[in-house]
Amino acid sequence: MVQSFETVAAIRFGYGFKNAAPEIGDVAQLLAQLQGPDRALLAFPRPDYTERRRMYKHYRKQVRRAKKAGKNADKALRQDVQKAKKARKHLVVKDIHARFARAISSEAGFRERLAVFWSDHFTVAPKGQWPLMLYGDMMDAAIRPNLAGNFLDLLLAAALHPSMLIYLDQTKSYGPNSPRGIARQLGLNENLARELLELHTMGVGGAYGQKDVRQLAELLTGIVATGHGMEFHEKRAEPGAETVVGKTYGSDAEASFADIRQFFHDISRHPDTAAHIARKLAVHFVADDPPEELVLRMQQAYLDSGAELMAVYQAMLEHPAAWGALGGKVKQPFGFVVSGLRALDISRNTLENMGVSGTRRMMSIPIASMGQSMLRAPGPNGWPEEAEAWITPQGIAARLQWALVASAAYGAERDPRDFVQTALRDAAGKTLQLAAGAAENRIEGLALVLASPEFNRR
């Protein structure tokens, strides 16, 4: 079945159709979504780093007070502790809600898909109270503002965000011969260096080895996450020069962040990085096994433009392979729920008033049962792309259950015969159209559409 440009644009490069959303008629309109202000971020703002730090410090202060008071803690103190704990937990849940709400309500589906793609590329699975409270800032301050710019800026912002530094234990890395390393008898942690090369830039199989990882880990010493964000502390930095992927950084002079920035610049322009980023984008948007010609076109655009991401996106969107028939990819649980709520036309007011319990009931708990727990990716390499990871008996059952619940909550008055058309347009097969109209009741008819292969693939 061949679908229209508008249908492929909405489903493959966005989160599906939503009533009153503008039609996408050409590639220029898709790219235009990445220009101008981030309206979804403005519509659902979240606290910045400073405010998150203030909330965490307040929480820790109340806990310390209660611990000090012990059994003598009065009612007012116990209430203060509970309020601080509640605020901490609500912050995290509301961060999750914002990720859903932005994607559901936005008219810039391509921007929202890229935000999720890059947050997975720079995966952080926070553990502990402060990392969980901090993570929302990484999406808002590092990922979203840089997803349409130069890859160097995105790489610097994401890989050196405090969330990443904490997650990959960079805060535990000291130059073995640095003043603080010697004084505290502490040494290197190679996690950040390894993931920078293996996942964030050159990819598995890139032209680097273990020696490069260790040299890069030495170069990165001095980088630390503090209450003010990422900082460079010279006294933690390994003295001397390091050679990474054939280039030497630093000297016998005092270590500086400028050397690290130069490495980021060079690695962002490396041909292996271009190949890795191009293939990963093509796999995510087009096919689990994308045509090699498409990948090479994107890779060349990356190199020719000096790592400008807009050029890579344009090369992908202008290639004929990007516009083949739908069905080659399976929606991950997050995308399935987002596209389902968009199709059901959940209102902005409903989203804003959903609250913590509603977010858990309709969003975070259901996708966890489908196999994708928010903020709990299985490792630094993020979530799997292949269809087999998501089309499992448990996952399919959870999708069907959610489809029934969501249809009852938000679509009880909708006619399934109309819904199949508004949700899928010409991506709906005749068998599905007939089945939706023959359902015993409206809710079952809507759920049948949401649980269909056509709706679960893109």
C-alpha cells in the first residue's frame, strides 16, 4: 500500500495525526518545524538547574533536621519532611509528564521526535535522588536547544551535562598524577571516555582502541559536576599531553578546558562520527536496515556541512528511500502512547490538569508494562530499535489493555468509523476499516484501531 506524502510525514517523521494540526505538504515544512522558538518547551516549562538544586538542598536539609531530632521530631518537622519528599517525587513525575505533554500537544512532530532521538542517543538512566531531580534539565537545557544546530554544540551540552557526568561516574575520575589524585590516592574512571567514543561519536567499530579510551579519560580529568553545573578543576586534571585518535592535546603547561573542547571539535568532524550519526538517524526514522545509499548521502551531508545537523536531516528527508511505504518500523511504547493520545485528540486542558496520578495511570505505568520504563533505559546505549524488542506477547497485551483504557477515558463519544480515518488516513487497510465499523461498541472499535498493526507501525 502506498501512502500520501502527508501521511508518511505525520507518522514516520512525527507522532501521527491530531485534529486541527497543520498538514505537512513538503520537506521544507518539516524542516521549518526546527526553526524559531521551541513552542512545546514554552508551553510546558520546567524548573531550571538552579531551582532544582534549591529544591534538593531544601529536601536534604529537612531530612537532616529530622534525623538529628530522631524520636523527638515534632509534628511540624515531620510535616516539613513529608512536604519536601512529596515535592521531590512530584518534580520527577512532572518532568515525565512534560515529555509526554509536549509531544502530544505540539504541532512540530519532527522536532519532538528528534528530541526523543537525541535524548536516547545521549542516554542517562539516573539513580538516586539528586540525579532523578536533575535529569529534566538535561532535556531542556542541553538536548532541545541544540537539536537543530551543529553536532559539536549538542555533543558538548549533552555529554558534559551534570546528569551525564554523574551517570558515567566522571565525578569519581582523578588524574593519577594530579595534586588531588595524589593526595586522595584516587585515579581514572574511563566510563565517560569510553561512551564518548563508542556511543556518542565514532560508534562501535570506530578507529580507536583501549589506549585511546585511557588517554581520553586522562584528558577529561578535571571535569566535574558541582552545585553550579559542569566545572573544570585544574587540580584534578592529569598533567601533560594526551594523544587520542592520532591527535595530541595539551602540553606540559597547566591543563585547561580549551584542550578538551578542541578534542570535542575534532571528534565531531571525524568521518567515523559522521557515519555513526547518519546510520543511527536512518535506522531510527526509516528502517531497521536502511538503504546504504541513504546513509551515505546523510554521511556526506554531515561532512560537507561541518556537522550541521539541519543538513543531515535535509539529506535524509530529500532522499526517495525516506518516503517508501509505512510499516518498516515499530513504534516504541512512548511513541505509541503519544500517538494514541494525539489520535484521541486529548485536550490541552486535560493534559495540564492530569496531575501526578493521571500521569502515572495513563503514561508512565502503561509504557513500563510495554517494556519501556521512563528514565530506566537498560544501559548507556539506550533503547533498542529493532521491532523484535517491542513486539512480544507481554508488550502486545499491554498495548491492547492501554488502548481499551484510553478509548474509554477519552473517546467514548467518537465513532470508530470516523476515528480510523482521522487516526490513520490512507495508512488504514480495508480490513481494519471494516473491523472498526463492525465492533460491538464504540470503545472496542477505537481500541481495535489503536491496537492494529497499522497504528503500531510507522
